[in-house]
Amino acid sequence: MTVNEQDSGAILHGKHAALENVRVVLSHTSHPGNIGAVARAMKTMGLSQLYLVNPRRFPDAAADAMASGATDVLAGARVCDSLDEALQGTVLAVGLTARRRDLSHPMLSLREAAPQIVAKAANAPVALIFGTEMSGLSNAELEKCQQLMTIPVNPEYGSLNLAAAVQVAAYELRLCSVDAVPVPDGFPLAAFEEVDQFYAHLEQTLIRIGFLDPKHPKRLMTRLRRLFARAGLEKEEVNILRGILKAAGQQIVD
Amino acid sequence: MTVNEQDSGAILHGKHAALENVRVVLSHTSHPGNIGAVARAMKTMGLSQLYLVNPRRFPDAAADAMASGATDVLAGARVCDSLDEALQGTVLAVGLTARRRDLSHPMLSLREAAPQIVAKAANAPVALIFGTEMSGLSNAELEKCQQLMTIPVNPEYGSLNLAAAVQVAAYELRLCSVDAVPVPDGFPLAAFEEVDQFYAHLEQTLIRIGFLDPKHPKRLMTRLRRLFARAGLEKEEVNILRGILKAAGQQIVD
């Protein structure tokens, strides 16, 4: 194989390949027809990874009907018992929300967020998380997100349906992905479960060292999560931080 | 009023104001539910001008149901007997199509086309034309377009439904419109009907001078239309061209 062949192979592989690492996570979806319409919207833009957290009804004939020719996306959908399960292995979790929440995660417009999402997806799985049709993402779900993203809408009527939101998001990612080629990005990022175990370890340690009162936790863990979410922890950093926690916990005499 | 007040007034007026000049023209739509879903998609992005050319059923309960809170867009929709009627007064007609047609109009991606559409809409009405669910725009309809636009999709599955296509197009226009302020653009552009009357005059004149054989017209008029469509004729230019045609026709002795 010549260098030229390698080059062109890399470019072909890179083109749109990032889209295969994008998970669309739908949480507690009420209407199976919406799941089908989402599958269709995904497929038109080259997305295929659909994760369903406790859908009210799935599989369902209404989902198949709305999926049109995208029943393969439905057939490959993974049904999960929790958002944590759907986020296993992801290095970035982005929540879609219509409004700014009181405790401010980094909040970007879809167009601002898309290049970063695609860049990370070139190397490892990322998740876009969509809440229920009626109420969006819960506060507990938002805490699992590293970043919030919004689609700019008419302030007098922002009623994007679920499939419409997925359609627009997938369109932006597709356009970004044309230029996205996997690049060596320094150090591998920590997966969701590694970061989550770190948070649990952190919380236990803070209690153990008397900094956090479990009877009056206030919003301490939420604020710490947000700090580390913004940073985007690497695997090695998680190992270092947990080493520090372990050492800190051992200083305490029971 | 101070200069500063004037400035800020102009900017406020310009922001998103161009969207009020964007007509969404749906030609021969089969399913009224799709018309309702289009109305909803439009309203989420601040579009309101809906034109329906010979819809199969309208008004209809299915349209109202799918419009959700956007029934005002449906109530204001204008039903037309022909595409010509829907294009009256527009200075730019852009056809949405999934594939390149054999006789090539200028073909742009949505993202490439959006800034120009919004810039023209800041001054005068423009039309985005969507064909039927099954077969898109007819060749006769394409001839009325000055420009074709496509939404990049998965080449293996490009099945965007009508509302999804409108949603994505409206989203792009909304993002472009934030920065769009009406600017003096030299000379006013000719409206659709003025250009159309010029084409009719041109055809008659070409026949009259013996250049066009009405029994064997070939694709002459199509090619001439495309040429002038690319140019984007100004009102004054139409007057000049028609003056030339009149003069040319008078040279012929019957």
C-alpha cells in the first residue's frame, strides 16, 4: 500500500464515519410513533445508533409505521432501564433542552456545539439525549449531561416535536462530519461509567472526611459534577483523581 | 429621535424580519396531515406565509391536528390554482429537490443558498417551493424556479418527509436571518409576473422573427429562462429587454 492509498483510505473512512459514533438517546418517550419518526430522521442523515430509556411502548406498530424505510434503525435500537445504561462507553453526553436551567451547565446552540460533538465522535461514542415530549429532561437526567444544547426557535412558539428536533440536530452533525477526520487528540477521554464511579468515590470521600453532610448535602455534588463535566476528564486524570481520593480517605481514622 | 435610536430601531426591525417575506409554497400536497406538520415546522422558526397550490384536501381536520399550536399559519394559508399565482410578487423562487435534474439550474446546498435567500427576503417576498410527497417538483414547475436547492442527506436513504425538509430549511433561514438587516441593494428586482410576461413576449418575438419554430421548439425557451434566472433580472432591465423585443418584432413585415 502506498502512502497515497493510505491517505485516501483515511479520508474515506473519516467522511461521515463520526456519525456512526453518535447515539440518539430518547428518555421515557410517550408515543411510539415519535420513536419511529426519530428513526427516519436519523437515517436520512446517516445516524443509526438509537437508545431508548424506558419507552412507554416499544416495539410497537405505530413506531414501525412512522419509521417508513428506517425500520433497520428500530430493529437495532437498544432498550435500557436507565440513562446510565444508555451512556455506558460514551465520552460526551449532550442534553437537548429548550430553555436555560437554573444551575447552568455550559449551554451552546446546536450550531456552536456540533463541531465539537463530531470531533469527539470521530474517536469514541457520544450521546445526544432527548427528554420526554411533555417535560423534556428531568433534573436528575441533566446532571448526567456534560453539556446542554439548544435549537434556536421562535420565542413565541418553540414547539419543536421530538422527530423535528432530532432531524435538525442530525442535519447539523452531518454537515460538520463531512470535514471530520479522526485526529489523534492527545489522550483518551474517560468513559461515562469511569467518570460516574469517580463521582461516587468523590462523594463517599467527602462524607468520610467530613466535608459533605449527607443529611444536608445541598448542591455540592451537582456543582462539582458540573466543574468536571466542563473539563471533559481524560482516563488518566480519572485514575489520578481516584488515587487522590483513596489517599485522602485513608488519612481518616475510623 | 437621535441617530442612536434610529440605529437600534433599524437593527430590531431587521432581526428576523426577513422571515416574514419567506413564502413556503407546497405544490399538490397529497396528505393534509403533512400540511399541518409543515405549518408547525414553519412557526417554530418564525415563518408564517404558507401558499398551497392545488392541495388534495384543505382545509382538513388532519391538517389542524398535525399543526398543534400553529393553526394560525393554516388559517392564513392561501390556496392557489397554479404555481404562477403563488409566485406573484416574489423576486426569487427556489425549488427544493432531492436530485440534480438533467437541465441544470444553479444547484446549491441549503447552507450555501440560505444567506442569499434571506438577503433578498429582507427587501421583498421570496418563495421556497416544495413538490408532492411522491414525485417532488414537475419539470414545468422547475422551469418557474430561478434556483434549485438541495438538503444533503444519506445517499442510501434520503427519505426526508415534507415537514422534515421544511423544518431543516426554516432552521437554516432563521439562523441566517439573525444577522440580516435590510440593505439598499442597488436596483429593485423584477417580480415573478414581470419576468414571466417578458418570457412570453420573448417567445412570441422569437417565433415572429423566425428563430423559434413552434412546431419544433426543442428546449430553447428552457435554456433562455435558465440564463435569465441565473441573472436575477431587475425591473428596469425587464423594461429594457421588452423594449428591445418590441422593436425587434416591429421590424417584421407581416
